[in-house]
Amino acid sequence: MPKIRPFRPGDEPALAEICLQTADAGGDATGVFSDDDLWAEVFALPYVARHPDLAFVVETDDARVAGYIVGAPDTRAFEEWFRTEWWPRFAERWPLPDAERSRQDGTLIYAYGRRGGAEPYGDTYPAHLHIDLLPELQGQGWGRRLIDTLVDALRERGVTGLHLASSSDNQGAIAFYPRVGFTALPSHEGVQAFGRHL
């Protein structure tokens, strides 16, 4: 039986691989970008670097990590840290494109644009999360369990609200979040955001 456990150092490569295998609206994004590493450096690894105590994984019977949830308790502070400390390390590897000609360009423009206060949901729902499960774990309740685990940890810190955003193309995710207590929020094209009071 798989189990949920706290993230620990050394799990990063597994998180990066899970992020890649689920990044294309829930499907495998291998080869979508010219550099597969970009996905995790934007959407997974900064969270375990900044808030390892708010990261949890699902470990299988054979000791593989096959799912994770990561979170930030204060979106404004996290995004400012991402802008000033995390992302500048990648400027040479992934320069800011001058125009959006590809999905990779769009993700890079997003990464360079992250900053404290840019996220419209952060005042009402100050925390945010990213969650990914390999197909072998989907549909078995592990997503709900991971969210419950993170919610408990956030409540212990006194956090009052949690949000997330999903690609509008990820119909499985859009159907899932209302079932675990999230409400759809007004969102811009291509994205559906959800919020939950804690």
C-alpha cells in the first residue's frame, strides 16, 4: 500500500520527473519544451527549496515517489522570493524571450513576470499549491489525501485560505478540485483558478 510521507532531501529528481510527466494538461510533457528541466524549475522545485516542510509525497510499496503536493503559505512573499532569489540563477540558461513564439516562451515570460502582488487570489486565499500524481496513483483518493495533509499543515500555521490554478485543458483537474472543497474563481483565458477557505 502506498503511503504519504513528508518530502525529504533527495526527492527532488522524482518530483521533477513527475512534474514533467504530468505537465501537459495532466499528460506527459516530455519534448514539449526544448529543455524538459524547465517545468520543474518553475512549478515544483522552488517550493521544496523554500518550504520543504509544506511538501509531501506519495511513496509506493517499492519506495518510489509517484506523487507530490507542494505549497507556499504566503503567495506574496513566495513570489517575491522567486523573483529575487530563485529565478535569477537561470537567466543565462533560459533568457527572457522577446516574444511568445512557443509554449516554452510563454512559460518563460510567466516565470520572469512572477512577483509579489501579481497573483490576484493571494489576498483572499494567501497560500497556494501544486499537486501532481502519476497515472498509477490517480483515481484512488491520493489527491484528496495529499490536499488534506497540506491543509492540516497550513491550518497549524494559521493560514486562512488556499488557491491553485489549472490549465483549462486539464478537464480531470477541473472536475477534481470542487470535489475536495475548492470553488472556481474568475480566471483569465487558458487557466481556471480555484480557492478554498481554511
